[in-house]
Amino acid sequence: MKYLSIVLFTLLAISAQSQEIPNGDFENWVQNPPFGEEPVDWSEAYTRAYNSLAPGIVDSAIIKTGDAYLGNFAMEIRSKTIEIFRQKDTIVPLVLMNVKNGDFDLIDIPKIAIDNNLESLSGFIKQDIVNADSNHTSIFIYVYSGDSIIGAGVKVFNKDIINYTKFNVPILYYDTPPADSVNILIQGGNLDYKVPGNVMLIDGLKFNYESTTPGDSTTTGLKEVLSSEIRVYPNPFKNQLNIKIEFTEPKEFKIYSLAGETVRKGKLVAPMNKIDLTDLPPNIYFLTIENQSIRLIKTE
């Protein structure tokens, strides 16, 4: 089940419905037999997958909580260990947007229609995660033109957040066709460190659009900006990536695939770091250093 999220990402199909996030304030909930209550238009993938094999075998990893930033309710996501057929497994929740509750289909997960000038996703988060040194939660957003991904954003939360804190996930575009749909995925833990006990609360999700000149239908997206203390080159690259930093303390980095899988991670030390990525196939990747992100392009 570890790689179910990767399969889900590659099987997404368009079903455009709205320009706003459905139930992004998590005020509306519905009972979904046999695994319990979930927010309307949202669902947890692993719970659904297990219950498709044996209905009622596991409760949802989503909990309705009154500990909200806005309104009466928020969405609480918990990682937990379950036992199925005498085998134990830990569910690292993967919550998907715009799932029509009671009508979940792994082959046809709907998206949301958007204006072509979507800039970012914002919301509010608080969390308590197990062993923050090795653990994290994540939010992914993918932007499409037809069936092709033309932009994406990722935000990684690798520490406890005691009080609700606003976050923003900027979208980095790497192609220029007009965007027409989007999907959001929220992961309540680290697939490389599957432990029970993570608690992640999300509330007040919102799409942010940038202003465009009348008649201009091109997607501009958000410019990729790293601090002056970080330099990444060459980009595009073929096999090796150079990362120059000017920090006095080591900094953790992670590289994500478009599927949200961590393909490389480690520590950066001043002044120069050479990262061998020969084994990665040509594609688009995302490098994160603390709260900064940049798109990477690997060529043939």
C-alpha cells in the first residue's frame, strides 16, 4: 500500500466542477458507511482501499473536530496502525479533494475547474507529529491543462505547530498552456517513516488567483525565488546538481517527484554540495530547502 499514492497521482482524470475549493472550510460532513464520517467532497484513499477489500475493516483516518480556526469544524487527520488478516500496517493518510462521498473511484478521481491565473493554495494548519526529526506532513497541488500536468506546488511541514498557522503553497509552472483544472492531496505523515500518532488539523483552504491583464490568457504562475544564500545550478541538469549555500548551520534538503515521492534527501553544508541524480529519469522535480522550493528539470 506504500505506493498507492503514486498510483493515484498517475490515474487522475478530469471532472471539472467549480472554481473554488469544495467544502474548504470543512463545515459540511457526511456519514460514509462502513467507515464513518468524512467531510463532504473529501476522502482518505487508504481507508477506501482497505474497505473495498473488506467492508468495515477499518475506520476513517479523518476525524471531525471542533478545534477549528474558522467556523465550527476542521478536518483532523491521524496516522494509525491497523491489523488486517493478522498483519499489521500503519496508515499514513492521503486525503483527496473533490471525492464524491460514496462514489469513490481510483480510476476517475475528479478535479476542480480553475481560472488560468491560479497562483497558490492557502489555509491554516496545526499539528503534532511523532519524531519531527524524521517525520513530516505534506500538501501537494497539481495544475492541469487537459490531461497534462503543467504546474505543481508542495509544502512540507516538519515540526510541531501548536497554534493554527497560515500557510501558502505557491504553484510553479513549467509549461504555458492555459490551466483548466487542479487537484489537492494532503498527506498526514512520511511514507518513509510510517508511524502511528501523527495529528494534523487543516482548516480554511482557499485558492488564490493573481491579477492578469485583460485579454492575456497565458499562465504566468509564481516566480521561483531562493534566498541569496542559496544557489542551485545547472538547471536544467543532466546527472549532477550543485547546491551552494552560505549558511553556518547544515540545512536539510529534499527532492520530490511529481508524484509526491521523496526521491532524495540529506544535509547541505557550506559552501558546496554536489548531488548525484544519475539514477533519476528525465522529468520535473521539486527541491525544498527549509521553507523554500524550486523546480528542477532533469534532461536526457
